[in-house]
Amino acid sequence: MAGPGYWHWRRRRRGWLGRKPMPRRIYGFFKNVVFMPMQPPPSPPANALEIYPDELEALRLVYLENLSQNEAASMMGISRGTLWRLLESGRRKLVQALVEVRPIVLVTP
């Protein structure tokens, strides 16, 4: 009889304070997957996901520079709603590439 289709993962506890961490159900499992840049890329693969410069800049400002969406939008000269759509699109593409193990291509202007 097959298992339930998922495996449990739990962070290790450090110290004894606080509540015991709950195990998380993980439904996907990948072995030996590496994402690395290639200089210069030979040619973009057919199934690659393209991330555009404005999506990359929005992701960089919000997640690496830790700016609020309002601050990042004013730095890029766009509305907060437009920044939100860029973030959503960029996140969706990154997660899809990680889950489907597809290459990511950064589109140059």
C-alpha cells in the first residue's frame, strides 16, 4: 500500500523555549536540482520562463532592499498597483520555474 503522497518536514529546535514546531506536509520532492547562471547562455531553451527587467527590479527593491511597496513604486516612477502586479507576475514565474524545474531567462532591454 502506498503512502499518503507527502512527507513531513520540521525545522530543528534551538533551545527549549517556546512551543514545539509543527511538522509541515511537503507534497513535492526534488533531488539534485541546481539553478545556476551560465555566461554567456548558449541559447534560450524552448520551455524557459522569461523575467522582464521591470519585474526583476520590483523584486529586487521589495525583497532584497526591504523597501515598502509605496517606496519601491515611487523609486520606479509607477503606481503601487502596477508594482503589485509586477511583483505578482515575477513571483509566479519564479515559483513555477522552481516547481517545474524550468530554466529562467532574464530578458535584456
